[in-house]
Amino acid sequence: MDYVLTEHAQDALKKRRIRIGWMEQALTTPEATEADPVDADLAHHLARVAEFGNRVLRVIVNAKRTPPHIITVFFDRRRTIP
């Protein structure tokens, strides 16, 4: 899948030690998606990462751009997926 990582997303992956494969999994096959409450151009892709204790990875993406731009990525401690 083609996508662009913003500088912030690149920094987030490195500092938070998030594997690219985990991010791509959440991006391509999310278990849930949510609209951004502030910016209608953004979507939140959520997926559990088994290798990280089933914590929920949140990938915020501007899918209206071609290719999609990854804005940020982080483990969301407050979110669970049933």
C-alpha cells in the first residue's frame, strides 16, 4: 500500500518503538475506524497488536490525500476493542 509518513509520524514510530508492520496492519485491515472529532478529512484506524499485549494501536490518516498521509500513530491506552 502506498502512503506518506509525515515527519511527526516518522518521529512517533521511532520514539514509541512502533513497528511499521503494525502500523500497516492497522492501516489496511483495521478492526475499527472512527471519524476525527475535529477534522473531517482525518480517519482513525484501530487494531489490536497481539505482540504488544493486545494493546490498541491508533493510526490517524488523511485518506482524502493521494496517497494517504499518516499523521500520527500511537498506542491508545484508553481504547479497547471488544
